[in-house]
Amino acid sequence: MSPPRPPYPHRLHLAQTPTPLSPLPRASSELGVELLCKRDDLTGAALSGNKVRKLEFLFAEARAQDADIVLSCGGAQSNHCRATAVAAAELGLASRLLLRTPDPTSPPAATGNILLDRVVGADIVWITPAEYRDRAARFETECAALRAAGRRPYVIPEGGSNALGSWGYVRCLEELLPELGVPTTIVYAAGSGGTGAGLVLGKRLFGLDHVRIVGVNVCDDRAYFVRAIGDIVEDAITRWKLELPGAAFSRERDIEIIDGYVGRGYAQSRPVELASLVALARSEGVILDPVYTGKAFYALRSELAKDPRAFGERVIFLHTGGVFGLMPPAVADELAEVL
Ligand SMILES: *Cc1c(COP(=O)(O)O)cnc(C)c1O
């Protein structure tokens, strides 16, 4: 018996879905597992990557609340902020992005995602890492000022990662259901936790006991992500009164995170990671990003080198996008070293 259809909230159509599930034959022989790639880098062109799936639900709520401007936040080269700005333009809304940079008086050049933010007309507010940590307060002041000016703001959290946004990855897992008849491990990069939360929630809602959902954290540590993902999943269960088949949700049992691959730090690459990215690009024509998917794939490669059966016989690597992260000159220079 198939599980009941989850009570999806209203969503807008922004992403090109279903995305392809492509076999990676040469990487499969190299790594000794059947390896497939869920191509969520193909959810669109400028409006692409994993954030688009979350934004379908978040922008639906913004619309329902009659918002005329969306606010969000992230690192300077945030894929999420770029997707938010492009989606806002597509829907005829304004956008304001709080972007983190060490020194707001000399912000980074407009390249990569920042360039696209500018092209679609996002209003960029540069803030320090300390101000970023206090972003909740900053959002409040920004919204109060906007309301006083007669505007109707809607705030999208970092990465679009809250209970509403996580439905995007319940849907992604639903797309994969016909392919999940046999034991499979899905590997993804965790940055703010919303993607992981949707996948973990989907696994439980669809009763996929034979599917492992494995996140590779690209910042912070395992404990941080068990908490971040656990909070979002529990919030969704409460808000939509979700009934899970089988045991109750358990953070420790249901959330699997492989720590140890942050490397030099968030958005900082090591030559081995970039070399691994280039190797996959050359063998399969699949281009990963340096901040998230490149590290997650390097983790997959390294874990399989230690133990070829670490993830069973069949692995689906979730490509969450991020190609514009390769464009900033500093990254291009590091990449040139391994070409
Ligand atoms: C944001 C992002 C992730 C991480 O997803 P979260 O839902 O924030 O954990 C992974 N890959 C890419 C390319 C991203 O932009």
C-alpha cells in the first residue's frame, strides 16, 4: 500500500521539475558503486539549484500575504539570495538582500552570484559577520522601516530553510520514488539544513526504510546539523500535524551527517576538492560547485576509498547547483592551479 499523499502547502511554479536522474557510468566504475546524479542543478538557468524548490513554497506564502518586497540573507556569493532575487523579479516583486562581508565599506566585486543579484535589480545591503549573527533584529528594523513607508515585506530565512521551504525536498524525494525500489543511499551537501530536513521528512512520510539519507556538512559540525535539521523536521510535523508511519521521529536515528569535510572552512577550498570537481567534470560532464557539491562529492569519494561498501551498492548524489560559485576571480585562480 502506498503511503497517503503528504499535505503539501500551496506552491508556485518556479522550478523546472522533475529534474533528470542521470547515471554516472565512468564515476561508477571508478568508485565501485552504482552512482546516479539527481540533477537539481537543472531546475533552471539563473533561477536554478536547490533553493528554487524551497522558494516555490515560500513565494506562494509571500503572494498569499500580498507582499511587495522579499528580504533574505546569506554569504556574499549566496546561491539562495541569487535565486530569491531572480524569482522575485520573475514574480514582479522587489528584493532586498543582506549579504555578509568582512568589511561593508569595501564590498566584493560584482561577479558570479552578486553580478546576477545586481542584474535583476536586488537591493544589496552589505553587513558584517557580527551584524549577520544578529540578523533577526536587523530584519525587524528593515521591515519596520519598509512598513512605515507603506511597503509589505516578507522575510525568507537564510537558505530558505524553515518548515515551509523544506516541503521542496519532500517533493524532490517524491519525484525519486519510482527509482527507490531497491536499497539506495542519497548523499547531499548540508549548508543551512532545509534540503536535509525535506529529504529526512520525506523518507519518513513515504516509509522508505531501505533508503539512507546522508548529509555532508560544509560548515559547522554534525551536532549543529542534527539540531538544525531536527528543529525544522519537528516544526513541520507539528505545523501540519503529520502522521509518520512506524516509529516517532528521532533526531539521532533519522538524521545521518558525515562530518570531517568542511576543509579550510565555509566557502574555502582545498586543491584536492577542486581536483575532484575537475575530475568529475571531465569524466561525466557534470560540473559541481566549490562551496557545497564539490565538498560533498569529495566526501563521497573519500569515504568510498576507505570503505567501498560504506553506502551500499547504489548511491544517488544530489546535485544542488551552485555553478556561479566558480566564477569569482579568486575561485577561478585557485581552479586554474588544478586544470
Ligand atoms: C544552499 C546550497 C546547499 C545547501 O542546502 P541547505 O538546504 O542550505 O542545507 C547545497 N548546495 C548548493 C549549491 C547550495 O546553494
